[in-house]
Amino acid sequence: MAEQKSRLSKSWIIGLIQLVFVIGIIAAAVGFSSLLKSGNGSQSVNLAELETTGELNVRIVKPVGETYAPELKLNGTVQSQAEVTVTAQVSGEIKQVGPLFKPGSMVPKGTVLFSIDRSDYLLAVDRAEAEIAAAKSDLALLQAEADVAIEEWAELYPGREISPLAARIPQIEANKARLAGADANMASAKLNLSRTQVRAPFDARVLATSLDIGQVVAPNQMLGRLVSLGSIEVVVPVSSTQLQTLQPIVGRRANLSPRGATVAMSGQVVRVDATIDERTRLSKLYVVPDDTTGLTIGEFVDVRFQSDSENDALTIPASAMFAQGRVWVIDNGVLVSREVRVIGERGGDLVIENIHLGDGIVALPPTDAVEGQKVSSRDPKMGVAGSVANAAR
């Protein structure tokens, strides 16, 4: 019995201890929850104070005005405005093909491209000469007969006018017409004879040929293609903004670098396209190279223009642009957004037209910056040095 009472007493003590432990855990939880609530309340007060002050710590740069001549880099394509199809004007067998009449060759003006058999055309010239000689002989005979007839008429019928028929006038006129026809035949025969040799009409480059010795050709048959060296141009697509930067554009010099070539060349803008492509919204510049011998039709060319100098330009870090064409400027200790016009690049930085800087340009714009927000500079002396590199670090 005593042992049973002892066991009950121990169980009661253990239960009491457990109850106290549970009550202690609950009290600790309630206290920790109150502490968290107290902490949140103080944090909301701090955020409210920050929103009220709204002051940001930023890095600024105050670049110095400079003179800048932007270089505009564009791409062009070599094209020709005068491509000629080579044809024969007379028929015959090819007797000779010029050594330069091959694709890719440069042919000076007047170079013989190919020759056609001249035999038939030499005979035509001989026939025309014989016809002229016969017409002249007949005309001389008729003229002599006319002189005799006029003398006899004067003896037989003194004082009377001789008739045209008796004076051989119609016969003489007919023979003169015959002689004129013979002269025309001679000119035609000589012209056809000259056409048996086909020459380059200008300084050209051969694009294609389809001709060999022994081939019989007909008039107007295509035998090759030439491109005039004087008509080779570099066509350069250009936007309206780029075009405005290069004004005045006609007469402006350009540096040309064919892709893969080691030697650069120069050229001059001769005209601007009068229309804009509806799809690309680009216009075209036409640049005539000073030397076209190293250019191939259809190849790409890097084109560089040096525009006129921009006075009072500014160089700013590219990171200063927080939106398209806009930067933050500190003016009287607050943020003010300013629109800028980019006119070039230099070593990864942007070159812009000069603007009112105030206390400086924000080099690294905060993402949460707003217009009119108060700011403070981490390094106020940095703007005096005008170091873009230091401001961008």
C-alpha cells in the first residue's frame, strides 16, 4: 500500500513538471512573437523615413567640352551602271580571239576582242569599187556625147535652145544617181569590213565570253559581256540620321576597304538616291572609287566617312544612359533627366552633343531613381577631374 502511494506521488510530480514545461514554451512563443511585431514596426518607421528623405548616393562625372570629328562606318556593294553585251554586227567564221577576251581580264579601249573572216567583205569592197569605176566611165561617156550633141545642135539650129533629151541631160542625171549608189555601196562594204574586227568600246573588264576560233556567228548573237571601268560605283545604304550627320554629302571623300584586301583606296560621293527603300527605310549613296582595278562586281566594301568636327562635344560613359537618349544630371542637388544626342563612340564611351551639366552627369544611374530626387555624390571632386574612366568604375 505504501509502495502504491509512492508511485502515485511520483507520477503527480512528473505531470506537474511537464505542465510547467509546456506553459513555459507557450510563454516563450508569445514573447518572441511580440518581439517580432515590435521589430517590424520599427522597420516600417525607418522605411518611411527613407522614403521621406529619398536621398541617393551616386557617382558623377563632369566631362570637359572638346572638339570631335566622328567617323561613320558603313558597308557598301560594288556595282556597275554600264554593262555591255558583246555581239557581232556581221556574220562569218571567227578567225581570231584576242588574248584579253577572257573572263576577269582588263581590256583597254580599242583592244581587238575577236576577228571574223574578212574574205567575203573584201570581195564586197572590190565589187563596189568596180561599180563606181563603171558608173564614172559611163558618166564621162555621156558627158562627152552631150558636148558633141550641143555643138551639132548649135550648127544646125543656130539661135534655138537644144532640148534636154538631145543634150543627154536625163541620161547624165541617171548615171550620176547610179554613181551615188555605187559610192553608198562602197561605204557599206567598208563599214561591214570594219565590223569584222570587234573592239572594246571603253576601258572595261570582261565578265563572260562564249567564243572560240572556227565558230560561225550571226548578227546580234551574244558572245560575251563587258563592264565599263568608268561606271563602277560603290552603293552604300545609309539611314536618314547618318545622312544628316554627313551633310553636305555630295563631294565628300570616303575611305574604301574591300573585304579581304590589304590595300585601302579612296573615293568620292557623286550622288544620293532620290528615294527611300520602303522595307529598310534606307537611302543610298553612290561612291566613285579613284581606282577601280582592284574591285570586283558584287563584292562587299567597308566604307568610312570622316564627318565635320563637332565643337563642344562631351564624352560620357555608356553606363550613364539610363534610357534611350536620356541621362541623369544633378542640378542643385536633385536628379534631372536630360535628353542627349549621341554623335559617336570612343573607346567604349559615348560622345554626345554638349548639354547643361549642372553639378555633373550620373555615371551609374540607380534603378530606383526618380525625377527631382535628392542625391549626394560619393566623390564630389571626381567631376572636377572630368575622368570618365574613374566615374565608370
